[in-house]
Amino acid sequence: MEVVPLSAAGFYLRARLPLPVVPHSIPRGPGPNRWLEGHGGRVRVRGGKYLEDRVKAPSLPSLFGVLGVDSTLRDDKHAKSISHMSARPGSFRSRFFSLSPPPSSSAPFLLVFNFVLPWGNMCIYAAREARGEVPERERKGEALWRRFLEGDGEFRKERLKIIPTVEAGPWVVQKLVGSKPAILGQKVPVSYHSSPPSPYLEVSVDVSQGGAFANSIANGCMGRSADVEITLSFLVEGREEEELPERLLASVTLNRLCMANAPKLAAWEASIAMGSDEPAGKPAVEVLSGEGGGD
């Protein structure tokens, strides 16, 4: 088993939070079939005066630090992919909070992006610490995140944005995926799940039910994931002066993931329940709190 330090984003997880050790199925690090935290400063977002000059600028460090990535296959061809992974007893969320202090105003917040694919699920997990006083330059991004978290379904549908960047891969995939920002709720069905008082939000992106955009993700990107290195950046779109500049929620680089070799969901959860995080043919990783190298 490989042990690597948590790559903390922004100013939130750098404070050496007492985060629990939670296994996930895809290792962190450089090289194929691994992930790394995306660098917020490499992603251009709407700047502070975007409404006037249409100029984009590098994002501040992400609000959330990425903890891990899971890729699992459906248990059989007749089973459905899971739209609310965090509700399962063996989920990353349940493991995370079973090892964390009881929910409180100071507990870390967990954000889950669950891509529901025709053949299974890919989940990205990110977290941040509870904050007290917020520096002035970060207040607009903080306020927009809070508005999104507390907003209704229509606000979330119109504002959650993804920026895909194909770092390396076949030209046809780069052409198919592109690099333009997209409002997820306008392209594919998106649902949101939470369970107070547990401080978490799961964003379920149902790629299996979408149109052309979904097909470009499922077939062009994830269907050929073993040939592609791609960075996925998530943010809430700023449309008013008090919401700018934009700031990334989280960003992750997926390097040539071999999804065909992912474990089946039941086998992965059984291995976790038995105290092992190494299903056959699948490497594992432990995430430890500490300072990392990415923003």
C-alpha cells in the first residue's frame, strides 16, 4: 500500500487539519492511473471587472482540497449506477464521518462530485475546514459558495460550472471535449444530496442520461480515459459584480485512468468492510493530513 500526504488546496487544508485516514480506490501521485490536485492558478475564471472588460484571470487557490477519487463498476450489467453514493453504508462519506469528530460548527465540510456513468461511478471527494474571519479578497468567493450551498435547485442548476482541460491525449478527444466552461445543469441531469447534520453535499452528475455533451464526457473522455490526462475544475458562476472574481471550488487532474480495471462496487465496499482497501488488481492509497504541493 502506498502512503502519500494530502495535497491541500488554498488556505483551508494547509492548517494540518486532523482529517481521518480514508482509503480510496485510485492512488494519488504522478503517472498513469493516478490523480493529482489541479493548480487553481492555471485555470482562468471571470475576473473582478468581467462585466465591464470581459477579462478572465487566474483563480485564487481552490476553496476545497481534494481528498481522493474512486472509480467503481456496476455489479452486473442489469444493475443501475448509483445516483447517491454517499447514502451507501460503505461510502467514502460514511467512512470519513465515522472517523471524524461528531458534526459541529468546526467540523470539516465534505463535497462529493459523483459522475454517474453507463458502466459505473466515478467520485471526486474534496473537503475544507470551517472558517472564522475571512480575508477581504476572499469574501466574494466565500459568499457565492454560501449562496450556492443554501440556494434552491434552480439557482444551483444555473450556476454550477465545469471547466475541462485535456492536458494530453488523442486529438479527437481534445476536439470532442474542448476547453470551454459549461453549466452542468444545462447539459446533463444534476441532483444534489445532503443529510444534516452531517456537513456534506453530493453533486450527482448523471452522464448516462445526457445528450451530446454527456456523450463527449462518457465516450470521448471517460470511455478513453486510459489514453487521456484531463483536469476537471468546478466553480459557481459569478454573474453580478458582488460575485466576482470567480473562484474554483475544486480541481483535479485525472491521469490515464484505467476504468475498465476498476473494482466492482460490491467488491470494493466488501474489501473496505473487512479492513482491506486493496481489491484484486487495484492499487490503493491512504490519505494523510498535512501540507501538500498543489493549489
